[in-house]
Amino acid sequence: MDGNKQAWLRYLAAEREALMLRANGLLAHALSGVQPGESKEELELMAAEDEHFAREGLLQLIGEDGSTSLKHIDDLTPDDVPARRRAEMRLLGFLRERNRGHLERSGRRLFRPPRD
């Protein structure tokens, strides 16, 4: 088996593991605790949809134009990887901003400046 094929199989294995974690409520855990300005119902819906899609084996893709679509993991191709990365980066950005807001409201910081 050549290196590209092995890399692709490792990538698919990682995506399948991520689907399993998401199907078991990973996003719901990350979204626990409603913050000011958030809707508990919207967060619950977001988590429920993510779990449903994961159980169905569906992955979100975001095109270069920002359009979103779902694709079954069995239909994924190496050409889909950039769109998968965009989807993951959007979710991570959302979670990072949500966490940053929580830390700012609590007076904590992600990084402490060095002391002189």
C-alpha cells in the first residue's frame, strides 16, 4: 500500500472516531452551561443535530463560497478534505469565542502575561 493510501485510511479512521465521539454527545458536553445572551434551546438543538448527523455518518462540508452541505463518510474523497477542515475550523472558532467570552466575564484569562 502506498503512502497516500495509508494517509487516507488514517484520515478516515480519525473521522470515524470523531463521529463516534460526536454521536455520544461531545458537542453537548462542550456546550454545557448556558452563557449570557445564549438560548438553551438553540444550544440543545445544535447538540442534538450534531449527534443525529454523527449517528447517520454525516459530515459537514463548507465550500470555498461558504455554502454548507452534508456528506456520508463512506462517500468522502480526498478532494473533500479542505471543505471538512473549513467546517471543523468554523466549529472550533465558535467554541473558542464562546469560551473566551466566558473567561472574560469571569475575569479569568487564557494566558497570563509574564511578570517582570
